[in-house]
Amino acid sequence: VQSAAVLWVLYYAMLVPLAYLSRASRSRSPWRAGARRPAWLARTTRTDDLLSARRQF
Amino acid sequence: MHVLGVSCYFHDAAAALLRDGVLVAAAEEERFSRVKHDFSFPSRAIAFCLGRAGIPARELDYVAFFEKPLIKFERILQTSLATAPRSAGVFRQAMTGWLLDKLWVKSLLRSTLGVPAERVLFCEHHESHAASAFLCSPFDEAAILTVDGVGEWTTTAVGTGRGNDLRLSEEIRFPHSLGLLYSAFTAFLGFEVNEGEYKVMGMAPYGTPRFVEDVRKVVTIGPDGAFALDLDYFSFHYSPTRTFTPRFERLFGPPRPPGLPFFTESTEFPAYYGDKPGNFRELARENQRYADIAASIQAVTEEMVLAMARHALARAGSSRLCMAGGVALNSVANGRILRETPVTDLYIQPAAGDSGAALGAALHAWHVVLGHPRGFVLDHAGWGAEPDPGAIEDVAAHCGLAVERCASEERLLDRTVDLLQHGAVIGWVQGRFEWGPRALGHRSILADPRRTDAKHVVNTKIKFREPYRPFAPSVPVEHAAEYFELGEPARHLPGRFMLLVAPVRPEARARIPAVTHVDGSARVQTVAAECDSRYYNLISRFGEATGVPVLLNTSFNLRGEPIVSTPQEAFSTFSRSGMDALVLDRTIIVKGPS
């Protein structure tokens, strides 16, 4: 119950205001509604070195 | 050196173990837990792999996880933020899973396996897919295409594999996803997401693709295969329960209620559906609309996959293609790639979905991260557990049915062919169970494909599955071209894994009616003597006896259950179904008079 309460407080205290604040940038976001022009994006990340592969990110 | 690959926490958890770069064992957790599409931490599959290799967990040199959890977590947080407050449900559901389990994968792997932190590696989701497609293929160089629902951010990627290296050069990112587009239609058509996609594919040939232009309204497709969803039609990124919006419903009409039997004027209405409703014609007409929608999304999916395959080939400057990701299990699209693109050679490993990413992560660690040269080709699917002889003997001793222990291979094959010729439906348990979702003659239900009623019999006595779903044929690779338009069957390893749908030759359709789908196609499994000698010999012997070297092959399970693994599970399924005989290695158990 405590965890759930913390989650909800986090959600409303942090995410909702941020969401509204970020509304201006939403027109550029990948979630913008409406038809979009399809395009391949360049892929930049690689995990082929041991240091990178050890990281969870 | 031992490298363990692990995938879990989305769907189809699995483990795969390499010894010096050669696969020792690979299995999906559901085969042990008996929970279909089990996504929990694959502790049983890991234990099996370690047992098969004969090593304790502490002797593992590396453990490779199939994705980067923190990047995925970032995507979920960003999505929740961008779609707040509608995303409250998704946020709550996601946070529970992430805070309790998914963020602590590294700790869990360390504590469970006793492997030091620096030996736990993380490979990006689509790199795992790409590695599973290319690094165990027979090609020195090839184009790579990975397409699925979503990994961290990537939903689709193209790249090149050369030697022991692979590079993904371009991608399409969430929320634009072909896998999620297909899943939205799967849900709309009343099926379970991540489970019912095969049903949509099977339903499609009963429809006419008259909604293709409407499907194009929800997804824009570029000439190079790039695509973008119109998010006005989708809610998968903010709703935990619905994947499409009311606008989607206004375009395609009301969704099909889940759980209702599906039939049209051209499908059967099997007895297990109950009594035929009084308004049968009206319901059949309504279902026909759903079949037309299935045909339309399948047609657009094929068009997109073909365009992406051409793009991947052009970018890589290659005529060879390796594919992975859940969409690579769309065997109709795969068959068209072979027939309609410049591809000369295609490779897809049998567990092309997320379970196969466990293998990919291990291969990526071994070859790309650690720099070892290649040498292993995955050319068969038998990487699971073998039936225990003691368990077979135990089943035989306590089954209370007629049991025959065949002293020779010849006797086993002759007796099984005799049963098949006399119309028996047989459970067939041989060798190590299959890696991936398809039964390929290791844990299969077999029947005579020449019988027009075989499909009906298998459906009504055993599988109780929808009558519009086809059964697959198994054929020795040397005979495949006599029955199916497969070009050079021996050249295409995906055919061994039942990943290609091909037209049945018109002159052969009447000879194998039980495995010829309504559109004249079949999801063929080619069988090679060097990989599955007993199954190959059985089909060949059946061919000698009947003139038709083809068997109907479907997975050894009941509806809603995972494919059987052990002799006990096989006998339990056999007992609860209308199968006539069960073949466990060289032991034959027959119901009724033998």
C-alpha cells in the first residue's frame, strides 16, 4: 500500500506537471498525433566494447 | 569458455548456452513451467542449460542479457510523460514491474548464478535479434533486418553482418512499430496479443483485402519500407488494456468480441463450436468482414516487409538476408521475400521472436564483444531436453494400454507408418525438444495428409482450434519441390524451421488436401536426413508405402497449453485427447485394440 501511495504521489507530483510544461515541445515529439512522414533514422549506439556491454544503459 | 544468454520480463523468457561459441542447449521457460509464453526469470531453462553442459553456474564465464533495461525504462518514463495523464494506468502497471523486478536484473543474475558483476553483459534488444539472425547463419556476409513490437526504443532495424561483426545502421523507433500495428489488429479481431497473430495470418486467406486503403490511413509507408503510424488511431502507448482508439473503430467498425467462435460461409462449423446458431448466415457475413480486415492487414504487412527487405539488401549491397524479431515469424511474408525480392539466400533461426534474443545476446557477447571468429551454424532446432528413458518406461508400465517396445528402428518405422496409413493420429516424441514456437518432428502430432478429413479429425479430437487455421506438411527436402513451389528447397534453412509459406503445386493439391490451405498454400517444413534422421526416415517410409512422402505435422499440445516436453506430459496430453497412439522414442502406446 505504501509503495502504491508513493507511486501515485510521484506520478501526480512530478509527471503530470512536467507533461503539461512540455506541451510546447510535444509538437516535435515522436508521440505527436496525425500523419507523419516515414523515415529511417541513423542508428548511433553500439555495444561492441566490453565496457559498454557491461552497462545496463 | 561458457556464455549464457538470457531473455525475460516481456514474453517468452528463454536461456541459451554457448561453449566456445557452439550452442550446447537452448530452451524457452514455458516448456518447463507449463505457463504459455512465460515471461518470468527463466530459472528452469537456465538450470536445464547448465545441466546439459555439465557445469555449475559459477563456472559461467559470461552472462549476456538480451536488452538494456535502463534505456527501456527511459522509454517507458518518457512515453508516460508525453501521454500524461492518459498514461496513468500504464505508468502504474509499468512501475510495479520495473521497481520490483526489471531494474534489478543485474543483481538477480549475480545472486542467482554467482557470477561477478563484470561478467554480466547487456546487449541492445535489436542487436540481440540481429546477432541471433546473422552470427549463427551460414553466411560470411549478409544484410540484416530485425522487426518486432519494440525493444528499448527500436522497433525495426537494418544493418550488415560481416565475419564476426555486425552493424545496425538505420532504425525506426517507438511508437512507430510494425509489430504493434499487427498486434493492434490482432486485438481488434478478438485475439490475444502476442498469441493470436498466427490466427490473423490463418484467417487472412478467407478474406478479400478490401480494406487495404483504410489500413494505409493508419500507417504511412515510404518506398524504402520506412513507415510511420498515425497515432490518432492507436492507444498502445498510453493504455494498459486497449491498443486502438475510437477513431480506429470508426474506420474499421466495431471490434470482434473476444472468445466468440469464428466462421464464415467458406470455413467449417465444427461440432466443438456447439449447435449451429439460427442466425448463422448473418454471423458468417459479419465474420467475413473481419476476415477481410485480416486479409488487408496481412497484405499491408507483407508489402512493408518486402519493401524493408529490399531496402536492407540495397543498403548492405548483398543478396543474402538474415531476419529476426517477432515479425520474422510471419511465414507468409517470408515466402514472398524469397519469391519477390532479389534475395538469393534467406536465414531465420527457429526462435526468431524474443526468446531467440537469449541466443543472440550470447552470440553477440562471444563474437562481437569478445572478438572470437565464427564457426557455428544453427541448422536444426533440437536444442531442448531429451525424453528420459526411465520416464518412458514408467509411463509404459503404468499406462494400462497396449504397449509395444520396438526392438529395431525398422520395426518402429513400419509400425508407425502402418498406424498412420490406417488413419491413426499419433503423438510423436523423439530426441531433444525444439527451440522456438514450432513443433518440427520432435514433439509433434502426426497424421496422414492425404485424408480429406484429417484436418477435421485432428481439430475435433485433439486440438479444438479454430477451423480456419491450417496444418503444416513435413516433407523430405529432396521431395519438397515435387509438392511445393519453393525454388531450391535445400538452399533455404528457414524451410527446416517451418518459416516459409509456399504455394502447393496445383497438381499436388488433391494429393495432400489436409495440409493445403484455402488459398492453395502450405507452411512447409523441409526435413533433412543429416539433422532429423528418424523423422526423415519415417516420412520417407510413409512415402514408400503410400506414394506421398508428406506428413501432417502439428504441435504436440492441447489448446492454450505449451508444447509438451517430458514423456509424462506427452502421456497426459495423449490421455486427455482423441489421439490414437503415442510414440515415445521406440515405445508405442496404442489406445483401444492394437
